Amino acid sequence: MKIRNKITLWITGAGVLASLVFSIIIFEEMKEQPFRLIDGELETMAQVMVRLVQSAPMQSTNSAGDDLPFDGQRYWIKIYDQRMQAVYQSRLCRYADLPLYNKGKGYTVRTSVAKEQVDLDQDAQSEVTFRVKTLRFQKQGAAYIVQIGKPIEKLDEEILDLIQGIAAGLAAATVLLIGISYVIAGKILKPISTINRLAKDINDQTLNRRIPLGKNHDEIFRLSESLNRMFDRLQEAFDRRKQFIADASHELKSPITMLLLSLEEAVQRPDLPDGLRQQLIRQTDILRRMSRLVKNLLDLSALELQETISTDGFDLAKLVRSILEDYEDVFTARKIEVAGDIPPKLLMRGDPEKLQRMLINLVDNAVKYNHEGGSIRINASGKDRDIELSLSNTGSGIPPEDLAHVFEKFYRVEKSRSPQFGGAGLGLTIVKRIVELHGGRIRIKSEPDGWTQIDIVFPGLS
Amino acid sequence: MKILMVDDAPDLLDQLRRELNRQKYDVDTAADGEAALDKLFDNSYDLVLLDIMLPKIDGLAVLKELRRAKIQTPVLMLSARGAVEEKIKGLDYGADDYLAKPFAMAELMARIRSLLRRGGEQGDAVLVIRGITLDTKTREVRQKDRRVELTPKEFSILEFLLYNKNRAVSRFTLAEHVWGDEFDPFTMSNFIDVHIKNLRRKLGDADAKTIIRTIRGIGFIIEETPQ
């Protein structure tokens, strides 16, 4: 998952969790609120009743409530004396009987009552909910309890409304949170993507570039610093290796040059015994092979160090044709028939010098490992935006167990390493590296005593 | 003809000096870039052989300094670094030619003679030997008054042999010269004989083989005076 999405998810999750806790607290508070209001009302009524009773003589009465100085019709009122005998009952007491709990605070009782008596909008036909409160008081040394109840609307519905409201609020908050946190995540990650872009731009050609450090000494600053230090070390290693290749070239090629020149000179001397001359000629040949090997090895090292290539446009078809032309004598002398399908013009982007090297190595192999009177097929085409190149030759073929290794350094199918075939097994390694430098793919297949085919694809270089 | 050779390997300088003296060139040497610049500012040379990797001041810097001082002596860069980039850089800095180490003496002689002809007072681009004239500019070959039509490879071989008159040139060196060192000279040297045969036929030398002589085990030679 992308870090941006993760951050969005985390922030949203935390936000939703906080809102949820907040909602639950609010919900708990709100749920009690109506009861507290009613309890307060009942408390006030009870006290009114107490004052009334205190100021009037106490006698056992059943009242319709009309005698009360407030809307007594709507309250269920009972007063008990010390022996728990009801000394006063309001009209509603006739329709419902409410149990007496000796609690300090209010409580809720559901009971059956004829609906029209209660004059409430409750939809349940016979179930009415009462909120009840009790209050103790003294009159002339005797203890009394006033129990006062009031039918209330069904609070369940109100609570449901409350829950719905909270849920809607939560949903809206979540959507808002997702949007905001996505934007925030983008803001947090922006410096990282900037660093990524800058780091990606640094290659073998631009190894001296560094990520610019910001003004704030924050985490991004430290990350950039660490990356820059890594690039320093990388550049150092890279420069050291480059210097090594240059030094090795100089130190190896200078003595070879000297040896080669003096051998050439010696061979030309007229006073040389014939046997010695033959010996020197053989040595010259060995030295030339070694010189060739050093060249290829150093070239390969340089290619391996390289990461980028020039992407000039050039005509691949023309290059292929000119190389085939250079090999014409070779083909004629070995009676090799060359055929293939190469368009008149095939523009591609890449490094023509390196691709020439690649083609020469391939054609050279196709000749070397061919038999006299054999064939070579070479095809090149541009499909969509890709360049496809395939070269196949007849010959004894490559055994399957060798096929996987032919691109390895110094690997030779010809295990005797006979000098008849020239190279030291670097040709195809160089070919592969050049293909890779161009972002291409190479594949080889071979059948015993049949065709050996190499397919190369350069994606997007057409 | 005075040539300055700049290289930090004294053995190589000695060897080249001996060969160049034999070819009647005056040779002066310098072992580092500083000495090379001193000598170049004090004396006048017809050609400079300049290695790129030099102590004190490297070859490219010497070349830059030289061209900045408006000294237009032809420069042949020598380098152990075969990279094409180096070659291009050298030519960009004003070098006239570039030769990668290791090289054959025949190749060096051909390059030197070609550069001296190009830059020298003689302005003479025509090589003449035993009735054969080869114009290196128009790429025209004549034998007595007869025009000889050669393929590019045949021309290249003949020109190379003429630049190296009186010196036997190996098939390997010829292959390296004709095809360039990107091609495998071991493969190509097997096919030099085909071109030599055609060349002899076109020069009317097919049977006698006296103009282009075969030196067994070594290669081919064109001599000023018939053997």
C-alpha cells in the first residue's frame, strides 16, 4: 500500500476513534438529560405538595387533583403515612398502581393504563411509562412519604434520534477526515517525492550532483544529508574504479606496446635463423591475443561501470548493412550464404559505436562457429516502439547445458580453449552488457547441428 | 623532419626513436607534460606524438595549451585508454589523429607519414613507387599512365604498404588497419590474401609477385628497388 494511503488511513482511524469516544460521552450525557429535567420537575412538585400538606390539616383523601394549585391532573401523587397507608391519592392513582421504591433519585416504571386517561401521545395502547420520585418529610413529629409520578413520552425514540444524529455526524466527520488527511499525507510526503526525483536523476554522468538541503533541520533534512553522504561514498568508489581502469590500461598496454614493437622489429631482421624467427612469430601471435584480451577486458570493465548511454538517433539498418559489407570477403571465402530481412531505413535511439561493437561480435561468432557452406540469417524490424533484432547461424550448435552460461565472462563452449576460435569468451558478455545498457533483452536458443539464434529486443528505442 | 615524442615510458621512447631515426626523422623526446610544453614553446617541430597519460600535466592539457598559443603543429595522440570518448575528446581539443596503444610500428609510420604530408610544406599527397602513383586525396591509383580501379579495401591495403615501403607488414596489422580495431583482426587476417591476390592481378603482378612480395611467415612488402 502506498504510504500516502497508509497515513490517510491512520489519521482517519485516529480521528474517527476520537469522534466516537466524544459521541459516546455526549450520548451518555444526553440520554440522562430528559430524566434529570423531569426529576427536577417532580422534585419541585413534591416540595409544593409538602408545603401544601404542611399548611393544611392532613386527612385521608382521594383527590381528582382539582384542589391542587397546579395542573394536578397530569401527576400521579400518593402520600403515605408512617404505617405506609396512603393518606392522599391523586386522580391518576385510580388507573395505575406504581410501586414505591425507597430511592433518593427518580426511577422509571412501565405500567398498563387506559390511554385516554393519561392524555398523552404515546402510541402503545396500554403501556405507559412513568417517571417516579419520592420525598420524605415530617409533619407534627410524624414521618410521611410523598410519591409523585408523571407519565412521560417514550424516550426510546428520542434516543434513537440521538443515535442517528450522532451516526450521521460521524459519517460526515469520517468523509471530511479522509479528505483532509489525504491532503495532509500529500504535504508530508512531498519532500520525499522531491528527494526521490533528485536521487533518481543522479547516475554515472551526474554523480557529482547532490540533493539540495532545506532550511529546516527536520527529518527530511537529515534524510537528504544521509543520502548525500551515501552519494559521496558512491562517487568515491566510482572514481576509484574509473581511475583503476585508466591505470590498468596504461600499465598493461604500455609494456605490451613495447614488447609488440620490439618483436615486430626482431622478426624483420634478415640475419635471424629461421627457427628463431618462427618462434618469435609464434610469440608475437600470443602477445597479440593477450593484447586483444586486455583490450576486451578493460572495455568490458568500462562498460560495466557505465550506466547511461547517448540516445542519439541513427539508422540501424545502415549500420547492419555496412557491417555485413565489411564481412563480405569472409562470407565469400567461407561460402556462407547470408539472407535476412532488413528494412531500407530503421531509425533507433542509442549509442551507434557500442551497437556496432555488439553487431560485430555477433556476426563474428556467427562466422566463427559456422561451417563452410553454412548460412546466416539476420532480421531487424521496428515493431510499435520497439526494435527487434535476430541473428541466427548454422553450425554444430551449443549444447543445452552450455546455453545458460554463454553470456558469462570467460565461458567457452569449446572447452579446449583452442586458439583456432580466437576469443577468450568475452564477446557475448560484451554483447549482453551493451544490450543491457540500452535497456534491452537478449535470448539465445540453439539446436544441435542446427540453427543457433540470438534474439534482441530494445523496448521503446524506435 | 623533426618529431617530438612525449611519453612517460623511457623504453618506449628509445624504441620509437631508433625506428624513426632509421626512417631519417629527427627525434626529440619529453617524459612529462611540463617538459613537453617547454620544448614546444622553444622549438619548432613538424609533428608531435603525445601520450594522454603524462606526469605533471596530462596530454589533453598540453594539447589545449598548445592550441591556445596558436601553435598549429600536427598532433598525433597516443593513448592506452581505448575509449571512444577519449578519442573524441582528443580530436575536439585539436588533435589531428588518435592512435590507441598497443599499435604496430607500421600503423604508426603510416599515420606519421599521412600527417606529415597533410600538414607539411610539400603539400604532396601522392605516393610514388616503381611506376605506381597513389593520390591519397583523390584516392586515384595509376600504373604508368593506366588508371587502376581498386575497391576501398584494396586501396587501403596498397596505401598502407606504400606508406610502409621497404618494410614487411603482417596480415594482422593489415587487417587491423583495413577493418579497424573494433573487428577481430584474428578473423579478418585470414582474408587479407584474397585482397592481395586481387591487387596483384590489377597491378599485373599476379604471376611474378615482384611488386607486392610475400615474406613467408611475416606478411607482405613493397620495395623501392626490385629484389
